[in-house]
Amino acid sequence: MRTIICLGDSLTQGADLDPSRTWPGLADNALAGVAVVNQGIGGDTTGGMLARFPSVIVPAKPDLLLILGGSNDLWFGLDRRIIVANVYALVSQARFHGITPLVATPLPFVADVVEAQPWLPPPGGYGVMAQELAALRTDLTRAAESSEVLCLDLYSRFCDADGVVQSRFFLEDGVHPNYPGHQRIARALLAVMQGELLCG
């Protein structure tokens, strides 16, 4: 059986949903002969994912590693260049160990909903955070192209044709995807895996 590990934060973990209703769980149920493993940890950063790689990813020897991170890094004010460096350190380590990497872009958030939450806001406020997320999407996509890595652009799948974030795909906190949002991610992932990664 082939194995895919989804390495990420709460956007992957889906802590508010039953595991079978998260996007890794949905993909796992949809793919015969493939185990899709959810290694999302709420609050994790790309640095944390790098730290987990030797003990979690290497021993598991997956065929594919999906990397989805960066939102929490930005929330804590980390420079985008460091985030991209961390993600592509993971890409390099995966390749070194014979694992196919797949980079996903973080999701946007519903600004007016998030601003009403009782959380400590990110440095510069939510407007800056929204701009940084959009820029990170661009940075990761460009880096993937130059590194010849498949990139799953999830950011755009949560926006309409005019770039407006679609609140119907998010929980009441405006940050985390709801079940329809997880379905949306799963469909995008399945299309990539079936079309390009699992055909051989």
C-alpha cells in the first residue's frame, strides 16, 4: 500500500471535525490502495514541521509528503522568506529520502469574521496578515515552479473569480475550513494525486 503523509497545522488537523470528515480523511476514504495519514498539529509552524521531519516522516517512509504551513508563522510575524526557506528545506529533505514532495498554499481567511474573534491579532493587524498570506501564496507558487515541485493552490479555491474570500467554506471563526471546505481541499488533492502522482 502506498502512503501519503499530510504535514501541517490546524488547517490539516481539522480538530473541530471528526477525522473522517477532514480533507486527509476524505482523501483516504476515496483512494483505494493508498493510506492518507493526517500529521497536522494545531498551532504548528513550518519550523515545527522541520523539527518533526526526522522522527515522524523519515521512519514512516511515505511515497508522498504534502506540506501545508505558514499561516501560524505569519500570525507570529515571521518573515515570508524564512517560511519559504523552511518549506523548501522540507522539500529538499523529502527528496533526499526518496519521498515525492507536494507543496500546498495556505488558505485565506474571512477578515470581518476573524476581526471579531477574541484572539491576539497578528503584528500589523489583520489587513497586513491578509496581504502577507496572499503574498506567501505567490512566493510558494513561484518557488515550486523554479524547483519543479507540484504546488496545490488552495488559496484560490476559497475565493471567487474576483478574489473575494468565500465565507461559506469556513467555520464560524473565519479561519478554519468547515466540512464543505475540507471537501473542497480533498477534491483538489485527489485531482492532483490521481492525475499526476499516482498514475505510475
